[in-house]
Amino acid sequence: MSEDTKKPLNTNLQANVQETQNSFISSDFIIKSHELIEQGFKVYLLAQGTNTPYKGSRGHLDATNNVRQLTDMFLEYGANSNIGITLKDTGLVVLDIDRHTPNKNGLASLKKAGITPNFDDEVIEKTPRNGFHIFYYIPKGFDIEKINHNPLPGVEIITGKITVAPSIKLVDGGGIGYQHFGKDFIHANLMPDWLIELVSNVPTRGDKHNKRVPRYSIDQRINMMINGFDVGERNNQIMSFAGWLLSIRNIDPNLVYELVQKINSYSAVPLPDKEVNTIFRSAYNREVKRASMGGR
């Protein structure tokens, strides 16, 4: 084609709009979110490259299974927004195996505990930091509310919400995507016996007291005392750690507070004193209330 007969620049507004719409509709994030809705899940959006809700949004509280509403969100925030699903009322939980550091390697923790799981036939998503999310259905009659959510270092059971593929996370200056393996989420297997046993902490027959289920294991609490509270878990860890010590009879709350402050100072990113004070006060009030009701 000669220079004189080259196709001229398309200045037709309608054509340009159509081209933009086609690009928008072909977004992997939008296509996947619609597939998830068809499977029966509620979807919400996160800021591109992060697990953080957009400013002004409500994150997982905005989750919807209405395609029109979700499309409006994509129009507002961008076609390449990260996507997440809520797990509540789906019957699903996620086994989160971290492999961030040698001290927080979930696979190593399982092996140390004598557990060698086979994930070949499971629904798995590989996370940007080389961890894994394994999706399971909760067996009928199993009370998922009464479990240890953090049974081992680097091993967590997630029951609320989860970021899913093809979302991307910025790691070391680059974007790395979540990768999906295996079947759709709705075809996940039941929680295996070894996992049920690992996370269960059920009162023995004849025990009339409702035992408290620890959110963090002893090993994890020892790790807190050595390395401080983890970024992203600081509030939960302070609440759990303080409550654990305050539940001990006759312990001086002032000593507990000083220890919490000391551990917080070891953290990679310590929380401000004001926030630590608020969390500790909540833990103290909760334990006072529990004690007044005869609980431990």
C-alpha cells in the first residue's frame, strides 16, 4: 500500500468508543469475575497490584453477584483491578501456606509436624510470594467457627475473604500474578482428615466447659516474642497475645502491657503507642468480662 492510499486516522468518535469498549470487555479480570459470579460467588475489587481496597470503597463489604453492579465498579476503578471473593456462606475455606521466609515456611512446618499432604488433585492457586492457597469444602456438621486458624507457622485457615487469580501483586518492584491450577472452586474437595485434626480443638466428652480455641499456636507466640508482631497481623496478634496472658490468674496487667510494648518494639513496623493502647484496653476489657461470667 502506497503512502497516498494508507488508511487515514480514524477520528470517528463512535468507532473509538467501540474500540475502548472492546478492550474493556476483553479484560482478563472482568472475564474471570463474571465466571466467578456464574459459579455463585460474590466478587469485590481491590486496587491494582495490591490486596488493598480502593479509597472510598468498602472492599469485601461491596462484594456482589450482580454483573451490572460489578461492571459499574470496573468502570469506576479500572478494568485491571484485582479481584477477590467472599468465602462466607459458600461452604469453602482456604488453606493458606506461606513460604515467605525460612522461619515462616508452611510446607516445612507441616513436614515437621509429621504431615505430608498430597495436593495433586486439589484446587490450588499459587500466590505471588511463592505460597499456595488450597480450596476445600467444609464437611457437613464440622463447626468451622471452633478451629485454630493458625495451627502452625506459615499455615493459616482463611474463612472470610480471599484474593484470587488473575490478580497481580507488586513484589520487589515487579508485578507477579496469582496462578490458578486444577478445577473451578465449586469442584473443590472436602477438607481432608489430617487438616480437620490439625485445626480442631474440641472439648473432650464429659468436659462441661467450652474451651477457648487459640488463634495462634505456642510456637507462633514464641516467634512473636523473638521477632515482634507481623505486618498485616499486628492488631490480631497483639489482641491474642495480650488476651492469652491476661487470662492467667493473678497476673499483673501492667506487666502484660509492658511485655506487649516490648514485643511491638521488635516488630519490623511497630504500631503507634496509641493504637497499642487501644488494642490492649480491648483485650483487658474482654478478659474482665469473660472472668465475670465465669469463663477462662
